[in-house]
Amino acid sequence: MKLTFSDAVRDHRFSLKCIPHFTDMQRIKDVSISVYPDHITSEDTDSHGNITLFGYTNEYHNFFGFEVNGLAVTGLSDSEKAGELHKVGMYRYQTGITRPGEGIINFYRDIDMTGFSNESKAQIIMEKLSASFKYEQGVTGMSTTAEQAFEGGAGVCQDYAHIMLALCRMEKIPCRYVAGMMMGEGSSHAWVEIWDKNRWLPFDPTNNKIVGDEYIKISCGRDAGDCLVNQGIFIGNVTQTQEINVIVEEVFNESY
């Protein structure tokens, strides 16, 4: 990722969520990260378990960015153990982004999920959403809510995930937003994990499929706001442009 500023900025404080972490489904090896300007001050995990890098630089600079390289061994399981069960509750409630309006509420009322498990309900929701919503770039933005995207009838992976989160939470299913990467994509990807029988099960509503070994998870949260790759503040009256490039290459090696 690279941010280019129209003029020099200073006193730049930032946090980055760009490093995949160990889960039951994946193992991460040989990670290297370079940040420019190079002023990483600390590393920690947030309340969702995401690896977070914190940094600060008071030097004047016209661009800011990072590069992460590493190896992800995937396909180790089809789910994640839920871990600390007292944290599951936070994923039952709607956020400002996922809160449903009239369109999603009416759509939900037409879905019959009586007697099904959370896993089966999520499968039904994903299939219904896939049949009713169209993938289209440029019609939504980072701040678009689930209801706004649904009313427009089209959006990108972030919108699919937010709408599915809204529907699952209406059905009292704990669920969380996931940001990561996928084979064949040139940018980041988003999907959903739902809680069922003390485990997190991953669904990709954009592609109407269960998440498999072609996916690499980076972070998760209540919605996209908890998974922002880069957040920060700086001093400077500037405009900025952002470039993101994601390359996922498949490697077969039994020693991994």
C-alpha cells in the first residue's frame, strides 16, 4: 500500500492491520514487513485478535506506505474454534454500518429459516443474497451502509459482507466481518464468519461459496471499520491518493 500526499506532511501517527495471524485454518511463516518512513514503535493485538502495528514520525514526508511478504499455509481446517466465549456476544449486535432499514427488513421477512442450524441459515442467507444482489465496482464507497448498498442493488465484497452480517444478526446469529486476500484477486477481499457450535464458519457471499484454502485471513471485527488496514492522523493541508496491490501466488511444498 502506498499513500501519496499532494504536499509534505509531518507528525504522522498511524496504526496498521496488515499482517495475517495464526488461526486453526492457517499458519503464517517467514513474514517480513517494511514501512516507509520506517518508524514502527510497537506491535499489539486488538480486542478482535488482530495484529496491529503502531508508529509515529515527525519528519516531513510526501508519501507513506508498507509492504508485507510471507508464506501462508492454508486449508488446515474448515473452521476456527470460538476461543473466549464471552467475546462472542459483541458480534450479535448491529453496528451503524450493518443496521438494517426497510429494504433489508422486507428481504429478511421473505426468508424461511425455521428449524435450521446457524450454519444452514447462513447458507440460505448467502444464496438468497447472491441471487438478489449484483457485483459492481464504483457504485458504493467505504462509508456505504448495508442498507444503502442493498437499496442500490449492487456493490462490492464489503457490501455483500455487511448485508449478510445484517441478515445474520437479525436471525440472532453472532457473526463477524473478515478482511483478507484470495487467489485470483488483485486487491483485498472481504467475507463473513458465523458462530455455530463453538466455532467460526467462513462464508464468502460475494462468490456464493464456503471459504477454502485459496483464502488468507488478515483481520476480523464487527464490520469493516474494525479491519481498516491503515488509520492515522498527520499535520498538513493536503489531498492524498492510495494505491493497493495484492499478489497471492500458490506454492506446493510438502515441507510446509
